[in-house]
Amino acid sequence: MTIFVCAEGNNNTYNAIFLHSLTTKELIQKLYKIPGLTSSSWKFTGASSSPNHMNSSNSNLNDESNFKVFVYGPNNVLVSVTDEVLNNFKDESLYALDVNNGSILMKSIKKSE
């Protein structure tokens, strides 16, 4: 599955996220690697600022209590993104990322053709 994400307020430049295993862990790892998002917006409790820490078995990104990804569901309810929710994302969807205190809100964008 491929999704396209941009920083909120910058709907002109998107980053492609290619998901092979369709897990939240994979999604978080790929979001973390987007240039510019990790520098000032991401705050992980006790996490290193280096992407290399994500490959270690004791990575804070493996602990869901330290990091959350959300998406708006029906009637704008806030839904925590789990593997099951991620498996129901539509291929080639567009999202604006709102990063705040170690959490990401993925806001669906509808582009007119």
C-alpha cells in the first residue's frame, strides 16, 4: 500500500510512504524518517533523536504508550491507528500530518481531480 503525507499547511509537497507489512510499527518508522518532521516536532519520552534507535529491540517506538498515531473516523471521532485500522486505509490516500507532543494526527485530504 502507498499513502502520501505532507506536513499540515503544506499541501503542495507530499512524501510517499510505501507500506509492505501494513503494521503501525512500519508506519511509525517510515513517518519518523520524513525530513523535517523529526527535527523539532517529534518528542519521544526518552527516545534518541537518531533514527538508528528504531532498529534496536528496546526502542521506545515499540511501546505504544510512548507514541500514538490517530486518524479521524466517522463523524470526526478520533481513532487510534492500529494494524487493523491501517489495513483498511485506501491505497494512494492523502494525509496532512499534525504532529504534537509525540503523537500524529493524520488528517485525510480529498483532492479534486
